[in-house]
Amino acid sequence: MKKNVICLFIALLPLLLLNLTGCNSNVTKNKSVSSYLNTKSEFPIVDQKIELSITVLKRANSGSVDKIWFWKFIQEKTNIKFNITQIDDSALMEKKNLMFAVNELPDILYGLGLRTTDIVKYGVVNKQLAELSELIENNAPDIKSAFEQYPTAKQSVKAYDGKIYSLPYIAGDPKNSFSYYRSWINKKWLDNLKLPMPTNLDELYTVLKAFKEKDPNGNGKADEIPLGGTWRDLSPAPIILASLGFITDPTAYYSLSPAIRNGKAVIPAGDPAYKEYLTYMNKLYSEGLLDRDIFVNSTTAFSSKASEDRVGIHMATPFTISPNKWRDFDSLPPLVSNFNAEKMWAGPIKEEPGAFAISEKCKYKEAAIRFANYFFTMEGSLYTWFGPQKGTTDTLGVVGGWDASDTGEIKYDYPQGVSNTYDYILGYIAPMDGNRVGIGRECIGVENRIGKYPTYPAGAQEWRNLTKKNMAPYYKPIYPKVYFPLDVQEKLDSLSTSLIDYIGQHEAKFITGDEPLSNFDDFVKRLEVLGIREVETIYNDAYQSYLKSLK
């Protein structure tokens, strides 16, 4: 029965997409419509072909423009010739800064990940980015609808002057995100030692102690590393900080970056509970429960240890570093402590500003925003990742399209040399890695509309399910993206430079025991001299204003 329902839905999908692509679209509300626009229907966007230049991010596994189905499809659909420039992600920062410095901007910046500081500098101050509010109001009904459905998304793209200079990527329910910070524990080791899953810091210590002393990998050697990782990219620190009540951004420098604690934005290193974090980490380090190489480990060095079945708890994805033993791992649920009774998982914010922008010099801004509107439709979200359905004219004869297997799972006929769905989509279908603009696949419920997700590598779906089960129920959003005036941002940058150096040096010394914890009060006093309270106040004032704006 389920299979029949899925197949029926798939058969009806083209009709559904036809209705839903522009379900909110009346083409335009602007009374003084630019003469070049098609006003009779949503597509094509223009009656007479125009050209727009567009710069897009290219990751290492992304295909070249001439191989990507989406670019051929969208040019035919819109009647716009896109002159596309790809920027390798390794050179993104340098080339992005140069474009703005010499003011040689494309009409559209797509997927370049403009930061809030970029938007303030190049939008609010320099006016190099077009202000989009009126363009959205008059030409982009699906963007308007998304902003109504996800009010925090609209807030995320409003600069401090109240204007909009970029469009977001809206990932959907952040509880369903699998691309953020995760922690893993060797469940086989737990079972071997007949230990329960730890729920608090005391129980975690007991588990780590047993991992070190009782040979859980069964090789007869005392070679186990109870808690491992690297100090920045794969640091176990956020596990401990979360148990103490800090909602930190694991992708940033968690000791200095703003964290949420008890409803306020704080800097962890200046908070009294930070001493408890240092005390606990020092205890683990001094007893050999934390990898003694944690501060010098490279990702490669750590991965080598993990692949040898020597690490009990870590933050790397098990199926990638332990391909033969990934089923031994389970996701470690958030912990509590004597200082915090609530389980908390510091998860991603569901919207990312700076995903799409239009330069002020663009002659065809209305056409550009109508192009952007497509990414906020169901068809746009589906097509920019999965591509067209097999047997439809949208394949253009360029790709075979997706189909559904007997189980309802999406499948493709791969060209020669391609062996998995992910590489196929990036090399031949998608304009870039992920939607990255508009509404994400989670927003539209892909599995309920066209079938199951494409086949992931062995273990990938399993760890997604484990994350969703053990961590997502305790989701707490990290500090949001906020916009500071340039002078305030410059003040933050100046103060942070001195603070990050000082914190980085002393954090490691406290943990390794090179500096006694009895010096913690002096450490905090020095941080206050360096301006940590001023930094904290700036971040908290902005956070409280952000919260008020959502009411």
C-alpha cells in the first residue's frame, strides 16, 4: 500500500510541481513594471533574452558549469543567459574581497556565504549590494511567503538599518540537521564492560576510567584513548561546556565566542562556570583519560588512532574514520552536571544569511530577484539538488533524471565513472553543494513527496538516525547571526585579538597542569583588563535586541 501511494505521488509530481512552483505568484505587484519583464506568466522571466553575470561557489567535488544540468535548465526556463563564474572554495575569501575592493562585481552573488560583516560593509555602508525589500515586495511572492512562514529567516537578513541586502538559505527544522556537531561513543566498549550510557559528568568520568583500565577493545594492550579528538575542529570541549549550561558554537572558538547561558549571551572564559570546565578537563588530562596529544593532534593523526579501534569517545563521523567498525558506535546524548540540570544540544540555526545578493550595478534587478524567487518554491528546492524526474521534458536530454525503486527510494542511472548518488548530483545536477539558497529539502518534506533520500554511503543514514534520536530532542539554538555597525565591529575585532591570544595560551596550560587552577581568579582579572566585559556586553545587548525583534 505504501509503495502504491509513493508511486501515485511520483506519477502526479509534475502536475503538483506545476501548481506549486508559483503557487503564491502573481508574477509582479509593481505598478511600473519594467518593460523587459514577462508579465503574463511566471516563466519565462523575460520576453526578450537578457544576460546576467553570476558568481557561484565551486567545491572540490562540484562539476564544471558545462556539465551541470541545472544551468542549462534554468537558462531555458527563464530566457536569461547566465554568464557564470565559479570560484573554488579554497580561494573564496581572497577573490570575494578583491571583487569588492575593485568594485568589479557580478550582477548576482550566489552561494558565496556573505558574512554579516560583509553585508554591513558592502551593503549598508558602501552601497555595493542592492537593497532588496522593495524588489521582494513587488516581484517575489514565494520569498515573501517563506519570510511569513519562517519569521526568523527574515530577521536574519535584516541589517541594523532595517533593510535587506541578501537572501537566506532556510534549512528547515534544525532538529533534523545532520551536518552539525555530534559526539560518538563506542557502544561495543560499553557493552563489553557492561556499562550504561553516561548521563552526567560523573558517569562520564566513570566510563572513561573504565575505558582506560579494563581493555575494552580486547587486544590485551593498554592502548585505549578514552576521549580523543583535535583541539579545534574535533574538540570534545563542547560536550563538557554543554553539560555546564553553555550553548556554544562548536564551529567557532568556543571559549571566546558568545555562548548562551541562562538566557543571556556570555563569553565562557569569563564566566565562573568556566573554572569547573577547566577543572574537569584537567582531571581527565592528568589521569590520561583525555588524549595527551589533544593540543597537537592533526585531523589525520587523530583519525589514524580512531581507525585502530583505540578511541572510546570522539566527535568525528564513525563511518568515515572507522569504516569497518562504525556500527560499534552510538551517538552520545547530551549530559547534565551539578551546575546544569537540563540536557542541551548546541545545534544550528535554521537560516543562513548572505546566500544570495544582487549588486547595485545590476541593470536587471527585477529579473534577478524573480530568479531568486525560484529557489523558494517547491520545484526550485527539489530541482537544485535532485534534478528532474526521469521521463519528463525537464531532463532536456542532458541527464536521465531520478526514478523511484520498488521500495520508494530515489535512484539514478549513473554515467560511466560515477558510483554513488552524492558524486552524481554534485558533478552533473546541482549548481553547488546543497541548496544553499532558498528553502531547503527539509522544509518541503522530500521523503513524503518523491520517496526516500538517495542512497548514502554505508553508515551514513544510520548515524543520521542516531543523531536525530539521541541529540535532536535537546536542541538549543546557538548565538544568532547579528549585524553590528562598523565601528562596533571594529571594536569587537580589536578587543578579541588580544583576548583570543591570552585565552588560548592559558586554557591549554590550565588543562595540562602547567598553570595551577589556583590562578584562575587572576586569569579572569586579566581578561577584564583586556576588555572581556565590554565584549560580553556588546554581544548580550545585540542578543536581547534580537530576541525582542522576534516577538
